Amino acid sequence: MKTFGGPVLFLDRSDINTDEIIPAKYLTENTKEALRPFILEDLKLPGFDPKRDISGKGAVITRANFGCGSSREHAPWVLEVNGINIVIAESFARIFRQNMYNCGMIAAEISPAILDELFREFSRTETLLFVDTQKGELRFKAGAKEKTVPFTLQDFEKALIEAGGWVEYAAAKY
């Protein structure tokens, strides 16, 4: 099973939609790799520059309703091809959330109060995330500061990420 986590990208906004994650004009690309340079190209946040801020990140922390809008696998794909394999938010659009797990990635839901605390304590620092899928723990570390947060994986979600996604899961089971 792959390792989840890494350096964290904080996106302090709710309702980041799939068109902001990967603009629709790139959906004709033939490979996931071709999507790579266009990740979050249309996302407007003060001080955010996708060309500068995404490289090397392995995780995203954001607010509510991440992945709303059009249902497309391209949104998780562009995250994956850029090395991001976990998104942490208060909530996700239903289809986006399932597409994350279908791709062998994690869409972890945590409370707004914990999100507020993470943004307050870690968003202005170089923060690393360590994910323990067996214990259901997210461990954040920035210098000497650490915080562990529980999260829940349903059995089928855990099976999908352990297999590497739906295609791998189905190949092994059917």
C-alpha cells in the first residue's frame, strides 16, 4: 500500500469546485500526465499561485464541499498526478469523494472546529502530514509543534485504498 501524506497545501475556502481543480477546457487531454500543469489554475485565493505553491505537496487541507460542481474523474486524477493523495475537509461533494477512493486516494472528513485549529496553528508554516490508515490518524508536524487528529475510513474505503483503487480492487476480487 502506498504512503499517504507529505507536505501540506492549505486552501482556506469552501466550495472549491471541479472546474477550479482542473478547468473543463483540459478534459480532452489523453493522459493523466497531460493534466499536471493545469492543477488549480483557475482557483482564486489571495496570495495563492499554483505554479509556486503546489510543487512537492502531498496533501490538501481545505474547508467544506470540496469537489462540488461537475462530476469528473479528472479532478482526483490531476491531484494524483501532482503527488497529492489525500484531501482533508469538512465535507466533499458525494461524487468527488467516491472518485477519490475509486482512484485509491483519501478524502478525509473532519470537524469544522478541528479544521479551524489546523488553519490557525499550521497554515503559515511548513507542515508535514503523516497518515496512519490502520489507526485512523492524521498527524501534523511543523517544527516542534505536533497535533494528531482522528479520522474515519469505512471498511470499503479502506479496501479501495489498500488495493490502489477500484480497478485494482475489482481485478483482485472478481
